Amino acid sequence: MKGLKTFTIEYLKRFGALAAALSIICLVAFFLAIIPASAVLATGDFVYSQKYVGGVQLEKSDMNTAYDLSIPRNENGERLKFLGTYKVTHYCSCTICTWGSGMTASGKPVAEGMIAADWRVLPKGTTVYIQRGESLITKVVEDRGGAINGNIIDVYVPSHGQALQMGVYYADLYVDPDTELP
């Protein structure tokens, strides 16, 4: 304790009272910043807590789930259903990537917005949401391939160069909450 007192006196002598006060304010601000923000409101006999994550107030129904803000939502504002992390590859309609017919297994011509998937995992016509970083990309399962088994999707792109450039990566996949899967 004597060492702390000596340090404090030396600090005050060297830097002055203003510097000591600023240091205390910085320490208090630091500790307040690491404590999760929540304000307690009393309404009659009922007390509840308003919780904030990243400056955004959670809805009352969301307060018991710490990760609700990280769950993407569809255009209707509904939380999407997480399917898992999938391997994502890319293909085009050239003879290297496909048979060169330009048609999907569902009988439609290949086009932007389509993906190939294992229809036992993601049936034809399923709308999926691919989350990569902050981006959420919507695609529809319209094709399948011999090498597409399990948790792999193959995203259609217009050129072979773009397919090579996009490469292979892993991304989280979501579907609408009411989507029925096998």
C-alpha cells in the first residue's frame, strides 16, 4: 500500500492534479466501455432490462439470445434458418465446367442467380442465402452435378475466367424459416 501511495504522490508532483484527474476519467471510461450496456426500467411492479448490442436496441423477444443480431433476415424481416457452413465452388456453361449444353438439370438455361447443389440436401427450387463476410447473396437451386455431394454448392457465373477468379471458399448458408428440407 505504501508503494501505491508513494507512486500517487510522485505522479501528482510530476504531472499535476489535472493529469491525475484525466487519468482517473480515462480509467473510469475504460471500465464503463467493457461493461455491456443495459438500462433497467421500472414499470409498475414489473422490471425489465433493455439490452443493446453494437448500439442497437434488441427487441424484447430477442433479449435472451446474445447472437440474434448476427442472424441474417430476409426481405420480410424474418430471421433466416441456418443450414451450416458449405463449400462454395463456381462454374460456367463452358465445356470445361459442364457438358456445354447450357441447360441445367431442371431443364432451364443456365443464368445468373442459379446454383447447383445435391438435391438430397437442397431440393430443386430452394432459395438459399449465402453469407460471406457482410454480404448476403440470394441464389436458387436449379442444377446439380456429379461432384456436388453433401454440403457443397456450385454457383453459376458467366465466364470461366470469373469461375477461376472466384475460386473455392466456405460460407454460411441460410434458408427462409418456413423452408422444408429433407
